[in-house]
Amino acid sequence: MGYARELADPWGLLLAASAAGVAYAIHLPAWMTVGVAVVVLGGKAGIARLVQEPEEPVPAIEPDSAEDVWLRRFHAARAEFDPRFDETMDVLDRVLRRFAVRASAIVRVDVAADDADELKRLTDTYNTLISQFEAVVTSVEELVGAADPAEELAEVRAAALRTERATRGWGETGQEPKSARLRNG
């Protein structure tokens, strides 16, 4: 979340208003009461930015792969949404990028020919990621132009986050892909 968004966070505003109320209750001058509120709000926003997870570098996704095509479709649909849904779309974008990176890494994992269980597990994980990827993107595309898509977008976001948690660990940033492929590129 950006610094400006942190400043507009309802919890930060409530905290600042509460601090201003306490300052007023102990009979501080008006300018000090306002100063207390500004310092509390700025401090809360600054601390939130400091403890925020650092942004990961975006790993490359193979051009024209299934993952790349679905990401491009998502970005085309996202461009049609009202900016008030930017936060939800940012979360979906991050999750979809993780799906794409993990799926791309899975198809490159070198599995021994005699390890059928591992091959099946990887293939199942890949299929889960791609099917969820498709479901998220088609759901977002269907919501383009809807009068109030907030509730539906929240459901799509929740489903994407559940899948993301279930498949965590595959294709994390920095994982070196192997040479073999589980599917044709």
C-alpha cells in the first residue's frame, strides 16, 4: 500500500482522531491537538510502510506461454475497472504473477523417469494453478462493466488467495528451473 493510502487508512484516521480527543480532553491548545493528530497519523503511516514486505523482483515468464496469455488477458480486463478497485486488483495481480511463476517453474522441473508419484504431484499442482488462473481471469472478465462488482471481486480474491496458500513453495523467486519439461511449451 502506498504512503498516501496509508494516510487514508480508516484505522489510522481513527487512531489520530482518538489521540486528538485525548489531547483535547487534557485541555491542550487547539494547535497542539491538531499537531498530535498529525503526528500520530504520520507515525502510523510511516511505521506501516517500514514494516511492509519488500517488493520482490518480478521473475520472467516465458512469452506466449499459457501463463503469459492469461496474465495479458487479466491486465486487459483490469484496465476496464474503476480505480476504486485498484487494491483488490493489485492483490489479484500479485497472486496471478505468483501462479504464473510457479506454473512456469513446475513445467521446467526435472523429474526422474522412475518417480511417477512426484511427476503426478507436480502435474496436479500445475493443473490446479492453471485452472485457478483461468477461473480468476474469466471471473474478472465477466465482471467488467458490472454495476457493483465489489462483492464478487472479494470472492474471486479469496479463492485466489486460498489456492495461492495451498500451492505455496513451488516456483518461489530465485528457484533455479531444471531443463526437462512436463508439458509442451
